[in-house]
Amino acid sequence: MKIVKIVDSTHFEADKCSNGGRYSFTTTFRKIADDKFEVSYSTSADFDYCPFCGSFYQGSCPCGMEGPDIVSWEEVKKEIEVANIRRYHNGENIEVRWED
């Protein structure tokens, strides 16, 4: 396991996924060292979306981040647990993907 992706397609609709407000959102945790993961964000929307804070913006993102957050494996596991609760207990369309 080098990459964990949490894909939230709860409100996704194929005909409105680019600019119609029904987007998917992905949080990616990429392993960069023992117990260290780089976090990035993406969306199916065609609008400006900050890969560092996970927010839409116009012009430049007000978050001011110049690089991704770095988190531990414990923090990644917590995010996976939350995603699984949302999927299995709340019935949301959340998927956890493991990639090499």
C-alpha cells in the first residue's frame, strides 16, 4: 500500500459532475516515508479547487498553503474509519481505494 484514496460520490451525478453542482470529491494519502503520508484533494468539478486545503476558490486560494499536509498512518486510519462509517452506517456513496 502506497496510496489510499477516499472517493466521495454521494452527491455525484454524471450529467452535472463538471459544472452542475453534483461533484465527486477525492482525498488522496500518498506514502512518502515510514508513517508519513502526503494529503491532497481533488474533485470532478471544472472550477478552481485547492489540492492542499480541499476548497473551491476564485483567483488564488486564501488558504496560503504552498504544499500538502503531512500526516501519520494513525490519522489516515481515522479517516478510513470515518469513510467506512459514512458508507456502511449512513448509506453514503464512499469508496476506499488502495493502490500501489
